[in-house]
Amino acid sequence: MTVRGGRKPRANRFSGVQRDPTTPVVVDAGWDDYTPPDPKRMASRRRPGEFQTGRDYRKGRSGGLRRLLGFVLFVAVIGGLVVGGLQFVVRPVVTNGIVDWAAGNPTALQVPFVSDIVRGTLWSAISKPVDPTNKKPVVIVIGAGSTPLAIGEQLAEPDVAVISDVRAFVYESIEKGVTANFQVGRHVVAKSMTIDQIIAILTSPPVAPPTVHLVFREGLRIEQMVAELEDKELHPDDPTAPLTMNVSQFYDLAMHPPADLLAQYKWLQLPAGASLEGFLFPATYDVAPDTTPGQLIGLLLDAFVRYAPAGFLKLPPAQIYRTVQIAALVQTEAKKITSNPPKNTDDGPLVAGAYLNRLNPKLWPTGLLDADPTLNYANDSVWLQSHPIESWVNYTFWTSIKTTGPLSQVVFPGTLAAYNTYHHAGLPPMPICSPGADALWAAMNANTAAGYLYFLSKNDGSGTLAFAKTQAEQNANLKKYGYTK
């Protein structure tokens, strides 16, 4: 059997042929069909230097060149891909490294290509605001000696976040040559601003220190002042500078003034357990947002000292307190109180005189003041005691008490019972509000000589009162001004 290169034996050698057993077996060695080349012919075809072989290696040379060029092209493509890939990976790393290095070495920005790389990398952070639609004011306070880096870090803090990249702020500050121009103080910026706009604000004069405008009008009780403070916290005049006072602490100090506070005001000697009601002077105050309760209490008491009528604080302490009690009643009853000294037609001294006359047993044997405002004070106090301090801002104070029976039968709990001056004789335990300077003057100069015991509002839009010495005169006034028929 002949095996050719591992191929199967030739099928036509023995297939279907009957061998004659007498015929010798011939084995095909594989080269019986090979014819050697003619030596003369091969010799004539050889050239000097050629291999002594019958194969011509010059055949197919052009095909090998094509293969070589293809390989070179393949290597070039692969190399390009590798270089490109490295560029995508390495270039950002190198660029960011240059930017970070320049941020720590500002003089490097003097090199043009460094400056170009930095600007190109940070351009988005420089030119685009963090949030174009968010114009909510954000307060930035620059301290003395603050560097652009320190300011940039403050601008990028999570609770501020008006810039997205500190390096962009530092770079732009250097490029604009304003690194030494940032103004110490308070500035207001927003997330809708670009870095250039923020720099323009921070290099301009700072805004004036913020203040909270508090208006405590005459006739407010302490709880109304508390409600005013609550309202300022909820609705600040300047959203960037809301009042941050602990209002509950203010209320506690006003209701239970400590001895060390009272010691600063020798003229102020309160009855045992008394609050500062009546002595927190009504006025307009501009205070810092972080004013403490103690500081505000001090301002109010200092204003009382400043605006009290001449000679008022020289009265004996007990008389000072009693006069303030009368002045608080005058403040709630008299709508027309003129400036100090009042005119002869002023209602203030006449109201004060009428109440003092009711305290005179010779003129008013019952000793009852019959003062509606004291009942309204106690009625409000009942409500306030059962509601949290946060809800006082929505309460309507001084609403007339509603009852189906006589006012003398209204009963208030605990110490509030004494505020029913239709039932309990004498002045109420404490002042019921903060009187102004005119009411204090009226109480200090009460007109008892006129002999009035009664008064009522004329109910004609004038805001003035009609006075009477007897019940008959009072009844006539009631009919005259539409209270009765």
C-alpha cells in the first residue's frame, strides 16, 4: 500500500480487480511516476549566484511585498489606536494635574500654554452658574486676610455651593488681577450668578450690617411682643438676616426677671412674683439678627428710662408701679392721647382721674374699677395658658369678652380671678400692657379734680370719650351716642 502524505490509499488500485495469484505483487514506493529533470536543460536556465535547485524564488515576489505593506499598515493602525486610547486616558490626567498644580502655584499662570490649559479645562465652571434659576440670596462674609483660595472654599461649601470648582474661582481671580481686592464684610450672592458676577460683588463694598426692624406699639402685652418676635422669624424683612432669637427664653425672662437683671435698675422694684409687664417700653427697635433675649430686654428697659416723663423715675418705687398700672388702663381706654404735655381737651388725664376717683371710697364706695380691659386681659390669658407659644402669632388679642350674664359673674381661674375688676376691688395685680410716654404722663398727671367717675366712647368716629360724674349723666350719654334707646 502506498501512503501519500497521509492521504487515503488510491481507491482504483485494487477496487473490483481480481488478482492473479501467479502474478508477483508489486509495491508502489511512491516515486515510480517521478521523472527527473534534464540536467542540461536545468543548467541552461540557471544564472550565476542562483541556488542549485529547480525552484524559482523570483516567482511571487510582488505578492510578498503586498503582504509586507499590509503588515506595516496593520501595525500603524494598531499603534494609532493605542496612542489614541492613551490620549483619552492620559490627557485628562495630565491636564487636571497641570490645573491643580497651577492652583497651588499661581505664578505658573504667567506661562501662556499653562494659562490656556487651565482656562480650557475650567471654562464650563467659569462661564456657567451652578443653578441659573436659583436667585435665593446667599450671604458670604469675608474675613480679614482671606485669600482667594479660602474665599473659594467658602463659596463651594455644601450649604453655600454658589460655585462648582474652587480652582475656577482662584484662576479667574488671578486672571482679573483682583486677588487683593476682596472687601472684608458681608456680601450677598446667588447660585444664578457666574463666577465673574460673584467676583464683581465680592470686590465691591460690603452691604450694611443687617438689622431686624421690631415695632412694639403702645398697648401691647408681653405675649403680643412674643408674637411679634415669632412673626419676624417666620417673615423676616431680609431673608438673609432673619431673627434667630430664642423667643421662649425672651418670654421667660420677661415673666420671671432674675435678680441680677433687676439690680441694674434700682428704680424698678417689682412686687413678689411680678413680671416686667408695663415696663417693656413700646417703640421701634432695630436690632441685630442674633440679638439675645437678655439684650432685647435690656434695650426695652433702657428705653423706658430714656422716654419716661421727667421726674417719673424719681417717684417712690411703689408709686412708680401704681402709676404704670393706671397708665396701662389709660392706654387701653383712651384713643386720643396727645403729646406731652397734653392739651386741656386730652382724654388721658381724665381717664386716669376717673379710675383714681373710683378707688376713692368717698366717691365710689364699692372700690370696683369696672374696667373692661382687665377682663379681656384675663380672658386672653386663659387661652394663652392652654396653647403653645408658637401659636400665639395667629391669635387675636383684646377681643371683648362674650358672656350672657353680668360681667361681675365671670370667673377666671387662679390668680387671674383678681383681673375681674367688676368683682374684685382695687387695681389688677399687675399692669395689663405696656403704656407709652403719653399714657405715663397722663397717669402721672391724673385729673381727679374734674370729679368724673364714668366715661364712654362717643362712637362717632372721633376716637374721643364722653365723661360723666353721675349715673344719670352716664345714662344720658349712652342714649346720646347710640348705646341705648
